[in-house]
Amino acid sequence: MKEREFNQEIENTNFHWILDEGLFQFDDEDVVLFWTKSELKTFIDTIEEVTGAESVRVVLETAGYRAGKIISSFYAKGGKSMQEVLESLPNVYTATGWGAMEYKNLCLEEKRATLSIRNDWESKVVQAQGKQESGTFIGGHWAGIFTGLFGETMWYKITQYSTSEAGSYKEVELFPSPMTPNENIREYIQSQEQQTIMQLEAMVENRTMELKTMIRELSSPIIPVLDGILVTPIMGRFDQERSDDLIEKVLQAIMDHKAKMLILDVTGIQAMDALILSTLEKLTQSIQLIGAVPMVAGISPELAMEMASKGIYLKGLKCFATLKHAVHYANALDGMHIIKKEDESL
């Protein structure tokens, strides 16, 4: 051996250092050491900060599972029987700092096992993070090992977990199951997609409500043009909600302004449908019931012809071609008229 080359065998596991080459090997494979509560914790904390805690949980479980399958292929080539490999693994992992591991039970025929683990590195990281959960990497890792060795999909369940100042203890049950990390990833992605869809739907719904409110406010404003005279432009499409809202707004505005007349300007209506007609009828009747006079302005020749062809007649209502004519008529009803101011320079 070189001057700075060392070997150490622990529990039939060989550790080999070649310091001049900067190499550290575990059973002839390169490895690296990390401080658990500082470097490893910082590494996991950083991933959580970037991707979120739930993402890290799935990632660690999947990485543990896949790494376990790789490890199983390494031991399957060693020439040992399945029984020998499985019985040796807890000692190997104990010797490499994963925690004190042993089987509480192991049944090759049923392909089941319960592994007890004291003071594992994952629990130390979790404790250092201030969390109470058991972690997912080690359980997923052993499920991957058993899957690779048995050639059948295996999964795990943490059946017992506790921590204290003295250390941690967990039991991992391993058993045949159709569950795999791929299923967990798919379920996680679907849940994330569903959550994103729900958030987008909520945003769209909120925005739609805001736009509806804005449209109602802009499409049917109540405009005082002269004392006792209000004008309400009617434009755009109507639904029952907007129709009811318009009637309520108009009646309230008449009461607030103590108006005697209200002119409904339909210049912005291109086609008179049943709902708009019904709205106008209800609106004019309601206006009359509270003692004000309704009028309609802005009926174009084209709209008049369409209404006549459909048999739509606004009976009992004063109708005017333009808003200007309607305002002059309303003003005259109130005993006033608009005159042009004489030029004082003459």
C-alpha cells in the first residue's frame, strides 16, 4: 500500500482511503461523507426552499427507492444467497452511519420484513429542521432494495416513529404492493395540477365578477342632466341579473335625485330582443308607479323597422329619435325651455 493508503473492515464491509488521490471507497466504490445536521440539512433545506416541502418529500422517497434498486443489483452479483444478502444488509447500513438497524422479523416466503432503526441520519436531519415527521428516503430506499432483490414491486410503511433528546426510533414494514414512487409522482403531479387549475378558476371567477360589476356600472350609468331629469343609456347585452340590477338602480336614483322624469336612451341597442323589451316594460311601469315619467330616446329607423316587423310596440310611452329631443320635451313638461343667450356685444 502507498504511505497514505488505509483499509478498515467493519462488519464484513471494507472501507478504503487513498489520501494522496483524494479517494474514499466503500466496498471498492467511491463514496463521500457529509455532516448530517449541517451540510446534509442545508442541502435538503435549500431544495425545500426552491421546490416546496411536499415536492421534496416525493423526490427523496423516489430517489431512495431508485438508489435502493441500484444497491440491490450490486449485492445480487456477489454470489451470496438471498437469505445471506438480506441478513447482512442491516449490519452494512449500521456500519456506514445510517443508524442501528436490525430485523424484527424477516420472511422470505411471504416477502415481508419489519426493520427497526435507531438514530438514523434522516431522523437527525428532520429533528434539526424542527419537524416531527419520519422522513421518506430510508423507507423508500429499503423498498427499492427489496424490489430489486425479489424481482417484485415492494413498498413500505412507517409503523412506528418516535423522537426524543436521547435519539430516534422507527419501524419500517416492507411488503409486496403495486404502489411505486412513479404512482406517487403521478398522484402528486395530478394534485399539483388540480390545485393550479382550482387557483386559476378562482382567479378567473374573481376577475369575471369584477368585470361584471364594472360592466354594470359603465353600461347603465344614471346621469342627472337637468333638475328633475335623469338619463340612463341602455347598451350591450342583457341577462336577467343585469335586468334586475338596472331596474333597482334606476328606481333608487329617481328617489335619491327626486327626479320627475327619466329618459331611457337606447341608441346603443342594435337589436331589440325579448329580454330587453321585457326590461323596458318592467322599468317603465316601475317608474310610473313611483310617480315619475318614463321616456325612450334614440330609436333609429332601422331599430324601429325591426321592432315593427316583430310586432314590438312601446305603447303609452313617449319615444324620440334623439336624446336632444327627449331632453327638450322633458324640460317643456316641467314648464321650462332652453333659450340661446343673446350676444351682449351687440
